[in-house]
Amino acid sequence: MQKALILCNNKSDQGKMRSSVRVIVYVEDANDEAPVFTQQQYNRLGLRETAGIGTSVIVVRATDPDTGDGGAVAYALDSGSDRKFDVDVSTGLVTTVDYLDYETKTSYLMNVSATDQAPPFHRGFCMVYVTLLNELDEAVAFFSAGYEVSLLENIATGTEVVQVQAQSADNLNQLSYRFDPDTSPAALALFKIDSITGRITVTGLLDREKGDLYTLTVVADDGGPKKDSTVVWHSCFQFPVSITIQDENDNSPEFDITSDSLVEIPENTPIGKRVAVVLGRDKDAGKNGLVYFRLVAGNMQDVFEIRTVNHTYGEIYVNSPLDRESVDRYLLKVRHLGQIL
């Protein structure tokens, strides 16, 4: 911008004659002013950490009273952005250029400059302070990858099985626990979980003979939204608890219907000859399910003996000579027993 300075000069002789002249001087602008921001610090508080790339954050503005290129301003983000933000060189609009994460960094203090466009290129500076708003965007995680628990059958109801614990990096809401709906109805009838503490307890009668292994799928939920238009949020997590029911000796052996109940043998049957077989079963497992056989009545003079085979069969053998004219009928009473210590 040019400025005119008008000078007037009057000249006269000693007589009455005079003359005057007007001189116009134009003052050219020099780039001698630096850009000045309208604020020393601009604040954007509570920017959502899930804000997408390209989100507008704040507009900074600087002015320069010089004319031409000396008054034109270009903006630049000099430091503090961690490559998460940038500023438009012409408009001063600060936007996001990468995804934000409150759990990694909660705030940014950035230095923004404004430079005029003529030598000697004066610069002005301001600060931009941005804080992030914590949101439920982090996955819930259990302290352990899974639990394996063993319980004795017939354990009292109300007994605590295990306590599961999870955490969320967001740490905004109280976590709640529940069984996944796909957990088997049999398991749901026997166990329950406290929604606040994560303690799993027994609520039904455990019978190994009806079921010896249960898998409970526990869900921990922080109550956050499951998804939005751009980002899938993991607000809950599933966690397996395997419960093995250990056997107690709570079942009596039973005879199988295939056991011999009536046999006829010649009186000259040799000693050591097998003449009958009984079959016994015990629903218990391991040592508790082993079956032993004894002759407890009717075996006069020990004419017969019984041998236990594979803890399942009782084989009856002739133990001494038979004499039909002395005894023509034996009514043997066989008893099967569980584990013998």
C-alpha cells in the first residue's frame, strides 16, 4: 500500500509577487510486521478418542498488518502432535491425521506457527492444547486364559468353585459377569455366577454318574456399545471354565441280568471246572467302581468257590467232589462288593 505525503512550499520576493508548488511523496510498505495470533493458546477439551481421521479439532487465526505477500499468512504445526494432527496451511484448521487412543496418551500440547510470505519471513506462534475423552473402546480381558477345576460329587450347594476376574483398560464402568447363553442347560442348572464378584458357586447336586465334565463360558461385560459406523468395539469377552466332577463311592454294585441264575451240572463234574458266571457292575469310577464277589451262603462244605475276574465277573468253580445222593441242590448266595481296602 502506498501512502501520499503532500508538501506545500511558498516562495515570494520582497515585492508582492509570490509562487507555490505542491510536492507528493509516496511511502512504500516494508514487511516489518510479524503475524499475531488472536489467542496465545487455543484449547479443545474432551475430543473423543474414537474420532476418525479428518475430524476437525479447532481453527487458529493470525493476522499481519503488512500488505501483499508480507501480510499473507501460512500456518504450520511445528511440534507436539506426535503425527496425530495437522493444520491447514491456508485456513488454520487443525484436524486429526491418525487414530487417537486415550489409553496411550490423554492430551497434546502443540506449537503452531504463522509465517508471512515475504522476506524476511516473520513468524508468530501460539499453542494448541487438546485433551481426549476416554471412551469404552478397549477390549475386556481376563487375568487368566482359562480355569480347570476339580470337584467331588455330592459337594454341598453354595460351595465356591472359583472366582474369575477381568479388567478393562478404559476403567469407566463396573464390569459385570454372566454365563454365555450357549452354555449347556445341564451346567446352568448346577452352577451360578455372581454378576459383580465373578464368584462361581454350586447350586445343584453334582452326580458324576450323570455328568463328569462341565464347561462354563463366562462373559465379562463393561456395558459399552458393541459397534458404531466405523469402529467395532470389544466391550465383552468370553472365558472358559472347565469343571471336572471327581467320583465318590456312592453307588452299590448291581448284578447284570445276563448272570447265570440256574445251572445243572453232572455229579461227576471235575474239580476246577467252571460251572456258572455272574456279572456285576458299579457305576462309580476308578477304584470305586471295582467289583469283588463272595459266596456268603449255601456253599455247604465249601463245595464251590468263586473267583473275581477283571473286577467284573464272578466265576464259580467246583472246589470238591459232588455227590448227588448226598446233596442234589445248592442254593448259592453271591454277594458283590465295592472297593475293598
